[in-house]
Amino acid sequence: MNRRIFPLVWWLAAVALVRAATPGPTWSPLAPLPDPEGFAYPYAGVHGEALLVAGGANFPGKKPWEGGAKVWYDTVFVLESPGGSWRVAGKLPRPLGYGVSLSTPEGVLCLGGSDPARHHADAFLLRWAGGRLETRSLPPLPRPLANFCGVQVGGTVYVAGGIETPTATAALHTFWAFDLASPGNGWRELEPWPGPGRMLAIAGTDGRDFFLFSGTSLASDAAGKPVRTYLRDAYRWSAVTGWSRLPDLPMAAVAAPTPAPLDAAGRLLILGGDDGSRATFAPLDRHPGFPGLIYAYDPRTRRWSEAGRMPKAHVTTPLVRWGDAWVMPTGEVRPGVRSPAVWALRPN
């Protein structure tokens, strides 16, 4: 072999071996929710060392392409250990889904959401104390909201985007903050990101700043119906410097599980999502599901890279940090079809 070529070949082989030896995220199943259908966008979080999953919506009878009706739920399920079994813990104040939920020291923070009639501005905590479910009200959102995203950064909760009504033909371009230490101060409106309004986006944090990824904007067609534009743009917000644009995602990731988990290398992971490539797929009863590729964004290098695949792509579901894992409870696996499966992700 040419002596000049040999070092290059050796280097390429070494890189291939390192890549092969580098572990990707690992997934393990937990007990499925005790519901045959599963739910889209329930509320979920950890309090009192237990995992709570509440509300959400599904099609319990006929599917949407058969004329079936969507049903919202108020059941709260609890899983007290990763190896345990689910049981019913109680009820939400009303049937709700499609809101934002985050684990806080005071309880699982549940924000906004929808029911069959309208969207809501509710804000409340679900608490698991002494084997019992408690609910505590908080100052409501500035307006009714569903299909938005949010994350906690330090002691502050940030939420972005969403839609105000079930028939909205424009997504909101709003960014609000809530100080968990001073709940009486209510919500503050902040400058929004320098891009279009959106819903079904992904929020994330590196522990310091707020990140906003993908989502879809809305516009009205000739018949007054909402039309989606799948977005690949991404932004970072700092309390010191404000908003900055990041490199676009490799593909749109609408309704991917949120908030984006952080791996040990400090990268934010985007888990699948709807990229729009199958938006017009027909017939819907044969829809193959959503892409399951995982992409990692490194805030230090400002670069995207592939980071594995999901065992089964779920959308419209929250992610919950529980111990050393991120839990993906239930969600939608293809249009109109949910799954009761619950997965634990450990980002290596």
C-alpha cells in the first residue's frame, strides 16, 4: 500500500471503530399504562418520588377516518417505582390534555390544555404525598392555550407558542415566564423569538438558557381551514443576551416529545417527531408511523448529528426526568392511534 495512503486508511478505520464503540441512547420498557388505547398529550411528571400521568385524549371507538370522536380524560395514574405497576391515583379538576407539564419540587406543574369544547388557561400542581393525590391551584396563564411547549430553567418556567382556540388558523408568537418562588407575581410576557409563531414545538434547556426547536406555523386556506407549515428553525434565549438563531434542524420534528432531554455530553436530543413527509399519506389506516431518528444538538459546537433511533416513534407526549432516565409515557404512534407503552431513555 502507498505509504501516504496508509495513515489515512488507518485513521478512517480508527474513527469507524470509535463511532461503533460509542454507545447511543438506551431504551427499556416500563409497565404500560392500564388503558388499551393510551393517550395523546397527557400531563406527566414526578413528585414524591412517584411518576404521575394524567389526562390526555384518544379515540376509544372508531378511528378518525371512520368518523370516530376524540375523548378527553381526567384520570390520574401513578407509578411508584420503575419496576412497579400503575394504579389509579385520582382525578384532574376536569378532563384535559394537550398542555404543558413539568416536575417541580412542589409538585407536577400542569399548564393550559384543551377539552372537547375549548382551550383553558388553568395552572395547578399535582402532588403525591403520603400515598394520596393533592391538587393546588396557581395563577392561570395570560390566555387559554394548548399545543405549546415549555421547560423549567433554574427556578423559572418558560412557555412558548401554542394556539388559543381549537379552530385557530394562526399559532401564537408569545413567550411567557413564571417565577416558581414568587407565584403571586403571576406570568411575565417576554420578547418572543425572531421567527414565526408556532405550535407543537420542542423546548429544552442546558441548565442556563431556553431552547426552542421546530414546530409548525398555521395559515388559513381558501375555506378558512388551518394549513400547517413544518418548521426546522431553532433558537436560543439567554436572560443576558436575549434571542439568537441556531442552525436549522436536519428535519422538522413537529410534536416530538418535549422537553428535549440533555445527554451526558451536554447535547440536546430531538426524539423523532413528525417531519411532514407523510402528512398526506393515504389511506390513514395503513399509515406507517412517524420517523424515529434521534438528532443531537451540541450548544458548544452549534452542530447537529445523528444519535440513534427510537424503538417506536411516539409524538404528542411529554418527557419526564425520573432518576437516571427520561420517561416517555404513552403518546401517538400514527395519526389517530395512541399507544399505552411507556419507555425509559438513558442518554449515554
